[in-house]
Amino acid sequence: MKYLLVFIVLFIAIWLFRKGQREEEREAARKARPVPPKAPPAVGAPQAMLRCAQCGLHLPATDAIAGPDGVYCSVAHRRAAESAR
């Protein structure tokens, strides 16, 4: 019975030792792999830039607010231009 217990302990020790070696090999292989370069961020097509008729701020055409005398950067500037007429 004593030899069976020694055999089991020895078997577990060898199993744990070999398991540790395999994990070290996997870690080394993972570190040795080249890291793929990151893709550059997607950039949209250039947009036309328009100038606010009130303050002169340049903004994309998609963000501009159309008014009677041109385009504006905000509703407040459009209202200010309409009241100044």
C-alpha cells in the first residue's frame, strides 16, 4: 500500500512538471509570433467647407444651416442675421 501511495505522488509530480513545461512552450510560441500591424482608421471622403455668414467659422457642408443670405453655423446666427435685415 505504501508503494502505491508513493507511485501516485510521483505520477502527479511528473504530470504537473510536464504540464508546466507545455504551458511555458505555448507562452514562448505566442510571444514569438509577429504581431499584425493595426489597420489605419477609416477616413471618409473630404467634405466641402462653408463659411458662416455671421461669424466666419468654417464648417462642413453637412453641418451648415441654410439661411436667406448664406449658410450659418447655428440657428442662433441665422436668426441674428434675419433680425438684422
